[in-house]
Amino acid sequence: MEAVVFWIAAVFAVAGAVGIVLQRNPFYSVLALVVHLLALAVLFLLLRAEFIAAAQVIVYAGAVMVLYVFVVAYVGGLEDPLTEPAPPVRVLSIVFCAALLAELSVAIVGSGLKALDTRGAELEAGFGSPSQIGELFLTRFLVVFELVSLLLLIAAVGAIVLASREEERPADDLKADRPVGRGTAAP
């Protein structure tokens, strides 16, 4: 039964990831990301990491996706792309994509197929529990954890600075952007 659930979740995870990249509408791309994150949560459950699966659903598939939906709704989708990629960029992207596919294929075939006959890694008691995650964050991954918190702080300050610049525009500029005859204060 575990194998069936694994393959179903794996198919949904890959399909969600491909859907994120291939969708031209940002709203559908966000929905594909939700599918991908939920499939990852199922894979965490198969690893018996219930806390990580719950955090995945609550934090990422819940709160962060709501934020993404609000951003997409606020910014809106673009009808046409801003620029069309140049032909050399298209060729280079295909070459890099093929190289990455070849590298991943060699890595999977070289190391992953040996583990198919085994039962998998032995999990110690408390794997994925909040206490074990907290211990790892405060010992082995302390520097990375603090760097991520610093990066999030910089992003929050940057968002505030960008939002304040938008508000500082002179009133004449705001009137020039508004179409004539629209709104309650139309001239």
C-alpha cells in the first residue's frame, strides 16, 4: 500500500512542478504549486515525519500560498509577455536543460537503483519530531538558520521601502496616470 501511495504522490509532485513552469497564467501556476506542496506533504507522511508534513501544509500550502494568491490578484496577470526571448537565449536554455537532465539521470541511475531492493533507511525514534528539528536548528544548522532569518528581515525591510516609495509620488503624477472620466474625482 505504501508503494501505491508513494507513486501517486510522486506523480502529483512532478506534475505540480511541471505545471508551475509551463503555466502562462500566474494564478494557475500558484495552484500547481499548491498541488506540488500537498504531494510533498504526503511524501513526508510516508517518511513518518508527521510534524514536517503538518508544517508543510499549514505554513507553505496554507499561509504562503494565500500570500501568493493575494500578490497575483493584486499585480494581475499579463496578457502578453514583457519581452520575447532572443533566439540565442532559447537555444542556450534548451542546452542547459538537456545538460541538467543528463546529469540528474546519471545521478539517479548511478546511485538510486541500488536502493530499490532494500527496505530503506532505518529511522531513529523521534525522526521529524519538533524536538529533533529544534535541536538540529540550534546546533548543526544554526548558521544557516540565522542567515535565512536575516534574509527574511532584509526582504521585509525592502518591501516596506518599495511600498513607501510608491506612496511618495507627487499628487500630479497620480492624476496623470488616471484615465479621464473614471472614478469619483474625475475632472
